[in-house]
Amino acid sequence: MDLQDAQNWLNEVLNEVSIQFQKMPGSAIFLRYVKSSYQNDPVRSAVELFLFLFAVRYLLAPKYSTQRKSYVTLSEEVCPPSAVGFVNLMCKQEIDELVDEWTPEPLVAPQTSFEEAENEKRPVIVGPTGPKSKLFSNGRTVTNLASYNFYNLVANETLKEKAIQTLRTYGVGPCGPPGFYGTQDVHMKTEADIASYLGVPACIVYAQAFSTISSVIPAFSKRGDVIVADKAVNYSIRKGIQISRSTVRWYEHNDMEDLQRVLENVIKEQGKKELTRRFIITEGMFENVGDVVDLPQVIQLKLRYKFRLILDETWSFGVLGRSGRGVTEQQNVNASQIDMIIGSLAGPLCAGGGFCAGSDEIVEHQRISAAAYTFSAALPAMLATTASEALLMLQTNSEMLNHLRENIKAMWAQLDPRSDWVHCTSSVDNPIMLLALKPEVVASKKLSRADQEQLLQDVVDETLANGVLITRLKSMPRAIHATPKDVGWEPQPALKVCMTTGLSRKETERAGIVIRHAITKVVNRRK
């Protein structure tokens, strides 16, 4: 067959195919579509032809075999010499060798000798926590200044009766997340009570105090957003910042000039970039230092540089202000000027859980975006009722706050001006007094951080031996293989003395004298 015959045969075949194709229903429509769509775009025709052929090849390809063994078979039998090292068979001998050689990575760093000694001497309380507590080790009753029972609500019979009634009505817990069937009428009442108490439109209640702020932050701030935070913020805030994966800029503790400098730098950095969300995060009353934020100045800077403000009032809510509304009331700031107010119901109110208050949009966004709210069981009903009743007491009984502040003044009078060795870093209205060694004492005795921790622990032991239970300010332990850069800012070692209205003024003064004498005795013993 020569070339001319081959061409004639090919033409006949194509004509036959064309005739048969035209007999198919819809062939004319398809040809018209192809001619009108692809007459000026041959590249597109080639790409779609390739995709069509690929789809046909994929559909006609054989299924993947799930029976093929691609794993190592384990055997309990002892390996014969000829079988050792065979690639698809591991005998008992080889298994034992691998198990013996494997060392799991530790989950936490090993305890130091100081931590071991502290755990061995850790006091254990028998019965309910109160201003007078009984020790398990020797049965002694000591003055308890190591708990957050500021208003002695643990012993309040009205709260107990309310909690028992709620328990009998609703049971122990809702056993479900709030967004499913965990929300009950008492939760809605507590949210309304807190919002009304603070003077904001809405509030959302979480089941855990610690995870409230660490869940609120990543619900709003994401990768690429900017967070400007105080270096002294507490551990739960730091975890929330870490989870958010946002860009973080730190400013010196409570330094408004440094905050302004950082905000200006952020504005310059973001000037030519795409618009992002920007937040300032600080505490109302700082857990690690005890002092109070300059809220009016922070709000002024937030408005000037167009940042949102997240304020953690875990330790100031229920304590500061004329009626305990927090730092906003103490410094005459309208709560609506703050985008998010976070607080705890587990501290001064002796209930449980936490809350975030703000606008309706802020609150509703968290109901579907905050991990601790969406994926955790709701707060037990009796704790929600306890929180509402405790708020009512603060609003109607101003004597509670007055009594607490009188005891704080009495303790201050015994410690800060009279002691030659320590000074109080806390605010004068803070019921948690943090007593740190004076800089001149640290310098004269050449005390390292570890030396200060040991000295203060000796003070804790000495005060307990004299009938007063206090504790130390403790930071979170370092992660394994953490470098000083990873650790960042660390709080100064300090004693922690917690006031309570369960003691009279004279009892508070006597406890202060015991603490002061114990400090003097331990420091003088150190050469």
C-alpha cells in the first residue's frame, strides 16, 4: 500500500466515523458548541482534551489493593540465627532489644532538690478551707492567709443553702457543652447579672477560670494579627497569646511611655501592609506584681492608635472599686470603652468559672468560636447560682468591702513600713500582698534568684511553725530544654499573704507580727 492508498483509507474511516457520530442524539449541538467555543483558542481545547483523557484513565484504573502487607510482622518465637535481621520478620529477641533501648522523652523537667524538699513539707489541710484551718500532719489549727477566701464566703450559710437548693433542682452538672444542651436558666441569669453589674450590654460565662482568657484571645486574634502585651501578664494570658499565633510585641511593665513607643512602631511596621486586627492586652490588677494598671492612659493610647483592648480583671473584679466592680469603677472609667473585660468567678466570689463581658457582637462571636466554651461542659448550675448570690451580696453589703480593706491596712502597717527586709509591691487595695526582698538586701547579701526562693521558703516554714500559714509567689516551671530567651520575663520572688474578713483586725495584726518576726529571724540567720 503506497502513501496515496493510505490517505484514501484514512479519509474513508474518518468519513464513516463522522457519519456514525452525526447519527448520535445531540451530536449537532455538541459540534456547534465546539466550533463556537474553541475556534480561536486551540490551547484551551488541548488542555480540556488532556483533562478528559485523564478522567477516563482514572475511572478505568484498577483499585488500590488493601491486602498488600507493607508492615513488619512481629513474632513471639525466639529467632533462629538465620532469621535474625530478616526485613519482614521481627522475633521476640529483637523486640526485647528495641524495647530495652527505647527511652521515652520526659513530659516535664525533673524536680530540683529544692522542689522535692518543698513538696515533702507541703502542708495539707483537713476539712473546709477557712480563716482557721486544721493541719493534717499534726492536728494544729493555724491562721490561714494562703487562700483566696477574701470575704469568707466559704463559711456563708446563705450561699450554702442556695447551692444545696440548686443542686437538688438541677443536679451536679449539665454534662454537655453550652451550645448543645448545657445552657440552663441559671447560666443565663448569671450572665445577665454580671453584665448589669459591670454596666455592659452582654456577658458570656465559661466553665473554667484559667481557660477563659486563654480561649478569648485566640477567638479574636489569629495568625498575622498584632498583639501588644504587658511583660508581666499572667500565665493564662501567655498561653492564649501563644495559641493565637499572632505577632506579639511586649512593652515594659506598666510603662505607658514604652507602650506608646511600641504602638507607634507597630503603626509604622503595618503602614504599607494589609490592614490587620490589633490588640492591647493587660491586666487590671497584676497577678505577678500586685499593682494596678493605669487604665485611663491605656484607653487614651488605644483610641489614638486604633487598637482594641482586652482587659483581664481576674484579680481586680470583686475587689477594687466602691462596690467591687473592678479597676473600671476604681479609676472612673466607663466599662463600655473596653472591648473585652475578662474576670474570674472562682477567686473573690468563691464560685467557679470565668466570664467575658462586652458588646453583643463580642459575646455572640465567642459562642461559636471560643474553644473553652464550645468544647467544654457548661458550668455546674450551683456554681452559677453561687456567683449570682455573691454579686448580690457585694452590691447590697458594703461592709464586706470595708472590713476587707481595714484588714489590708492593718497588715500593711505591720509589714511594709516596719520591716527592714521586705517591701510590698501590691496596690494598697489588693488583698493579696506580695512581699519581695528589698534591692539593697539582695545586693548586700549577694542573693541569686535561687537564694531568694530558698530564703522565702524558709520564712514560710518559720511562720507556719508559729501558727500562720502563708505561701510564696510561684511562677510556672520552665519547659524542658528552655533557654533564657524562651522563658522571657519572670516575676521577682516574693511572699504571698492573702487577707480575709474571717479574721478580726487584732487577729490580722497578730498574724502580721508573726510574719515580720519570721522574716527578720530568717534573714539575720543568713550570713
